[in-house]
Amino acid sequence: MHPAASLSLFAWLLTLHPTAAGRTFAAYGGMYIAVVLIWLRVVDGASLTRWDVIGAVIALVGMGGSSEQ
């Protein structure tokens, strides 16, 4: 399946349960950012900046806060 089609399907499925959509997007976004930074560091060998780490922490804290409600 084409990535754009997969993402469109994912977004459409979220609309089926509108009260949880925001929390699901927060969880997806937070984990996506964390995994991308881990991939950059481990696989690509790129050095992460402090802003990379700060941004990931903010996203993960936001993700955690949205799941507790």
C-alpha cells in the first residue's frame, strides 16, 4: 500500500472515534519523533543536538499527558 494511502486510511479510521482522535495523534506523533531520532543516532550515526532531545522530550511528555486524561 502506498504510504500516502496508509496515512489517509489511518486518519480516516481516527474519525470513527472522534473523542479519542487527538490522543491517538499525540501518541503516534510522540512515538514517531522518538523512533526517528533513535534511528538517526543508531542506524545513520548522526549526532543529535540538544534541540533534538529537548523536542523529543516535549513531544513524549505531551503524549504522556494526553493519555492520562
